[in-house]
Amino acid sequence: MEKDLAKRWQEEWQKSPKRNLCVCYDVPKEEVMKAIEAGADTFEKVSAKTYACQGAGCCERLIYRLLEFHQAHQKEQASSDADEQTLPVDKA
Ligand code: FES
């Protein structure tokens, strides 16, 4: 399940990134995703940084979903980095 969510982050980059995620404020999905990658890890931070979802709030759920995908993606990367660090060293 967690892996599926992590994969979704990459998939979202492929699916119409230039299309507006927030139609009220003309904010493309890629702008939201870049803000998340740059450290906006809460809905409030994403909204403050991109101006997304400062209107009727209709895109709130989409932003939370992207945050969830990114969090899963980061967890997966951290665990694969940890796996690499624990590989036995070849002493031959
Ligand atoms: S689509 Fe973002 S506030 Fe309406």
C-alpha cells in the first residue's frame, strides 16, 4: 500500500503537470509539486507558497493527496537509502 502511494508521486509528474490543480487561482499542478519538493510539507505551507486553495477551497483534497504521495515517496527513498548503507562490505 505504502509503495503504491510512493509510486503515485512519480506518476503525478507524468499526468498533465501543467494543468491547473487550482482553477480558482490558476495554479498548475507542477507548481504545487515543486513547492512540496522544496519543503512545503503541510497544506498551509503549500497554499501560502503557491496561492493554491485560497478561494473556495475546492482543491484542498487534491493538495492533501499530493502531500500524502510525496510523504510516501520520501519514506520509500529513506528506506532504500538505509538498505544500501547496510549492505555487507566485500572484503575480498
Ligand atoms: S480550485 Fe483551488 S480554491 Fe478552487
